[in-house]
Amino acid sequence: MAGCAVSALGLMGCNSISPCTRIDLGGNLTPETLRRFEAESKHAAACCPDDRMADLERSNWWPLGILAYWWQGAVMRTETAPGRASYTVQRSQGFGPLSVLYVTSTHATYNDQGQRLSSMTGSSVLLGHLAMLHRSESVLPDGARQEVRSCRAPARAVS
């Protein structure tokens, strides 16, 4: 019985990498989150010291998505220069059988100070047949933010 429970949890997102903890992708990283990422980075570096990229956290609750709800999250650290890093945080959700009703995915990039540099979100309703939404945001060199949004609705038949 316990073996079945462990196997089920393994299939539903628990793996050897730390499970992904939800964070607000709309702002900067909190000092607590940044400390957690740094601790996870040290653990990953002890395992593979020559790697310039490391998966820090990952969760993938896909089996539930076959029927009703799917959630995936991941954090990756990339060494940009000696002693400098950037973090890419990804979160995806889907609703409905096989995520047919609605699916959304957001990726955000942060520097080693926890400041958000860019983000990108894509969403679709009814596999994109009803609507597709895209949003990207970047921090410009002068500190201003640039945002681009687009929405695509299905083409209508002309008679």
C-alpha cells in the first residue's frame, strides 16, 4: 500500500529535484525566495560543479490534467558570468480534460539580485479556437518597462 502511494506521488510531480514553490511572477523575488534559490544552487553545484545551468526546482502534476487540472512549475539557474547568475521561473496551468478548456504559461527571468528582467505569458481558451492571449514585458536599460499584449480571436467565416 505504501509503495503504491509513493509511486503515485512520483508520477504526480515529486522527483529528485526540490518541488517547485509558487512565487509571484509579477514582481521581484523576495529575499526569502532568493536565499532559497542560492541554497539550492549550492546543493546543485556540489553535485555537478562544472555545470553552468542547473534545475533547482521542478513539479509536474500532469496525471490530474488528463481529467481536470494540470500544474507545472520549474526554476532554472544559469551562470551568466563568474559569480553572477540569472534565474528563470516557469509556471503553467491547464483546466479541463487534457487542458482543453484553458491553459496558461508564464516564464519570468530574474537577475542575481532578485529583480525581474522580463516575463512572457501565453494563454489559450478551447485549444486556441476561442482565443489566444500573449503578453511580454521587459525592463529597458533606463529602467522603464515595455509591455506588449496581443489577442487573437478565431477568424469568422464570411458568406
